[in-house]
Amino acid sequence: MARRAVTLAEDKQAHDILMLDLRGLTPIADYFVVCTAENERQLRTLVNTLDEELVKAGARHPRIEGSPEGGWVLLDFSDVVIHIFSPEQREFYRLERLWKQAQPVVVVQ
């Protein structure tokens, strides 16, 4: 599911896509997928696409937090947590540094 999320984000022109393997580091999720959207409209499109397509593929409906207007949305699919950021919020939260012990599995610039 995490790899499918990366593909979907790439298809919708997200950038700086990163998939982190959290297994063995935390019980909260197996993978984080982190990506950046250039504007509120793209962020909203990414949220809708990821939600719809991953549920169609068999995932449970995610818990969604944040808002496109705020520049950050989290989709929690239990084993996979997807973070979609505006460039400003991505720089502010710096999840890559917070989870620097996690192994990067996929990196798409």
C-alpha cells in the first residue's frame, strides 16, 4: 500500500516523495509516506486521490487530520501514514530529521 501511495502521489505531480520504513522503530506505523504539494488545490487533489484509490485497492478508510488550507494533511491507514505538506509546512515540521533513524525505501525528487 505504501508503494502504491508513492506511485499515486507521483502521478499527481507531488514532489520530494519519501517512503520511510518505520518497522522496528515504533508501533504507530510500518511506513510513512511524505510528499510536498505546491499549492492548496494540489494538496486537496492528492488527499482525495490517495483516499479513494487506496480504499478501492482494499485499504480501510483512513483517519484524516489537518486541512489543505493549513498546508498539511495526514492520512492514517494504520500500517501506512501519509503526510502531505505545503513547502512551508514541510520545512517547518522536518519529519525526515525527526525520523532520521528510519530507513528510506523510496526517494523521488
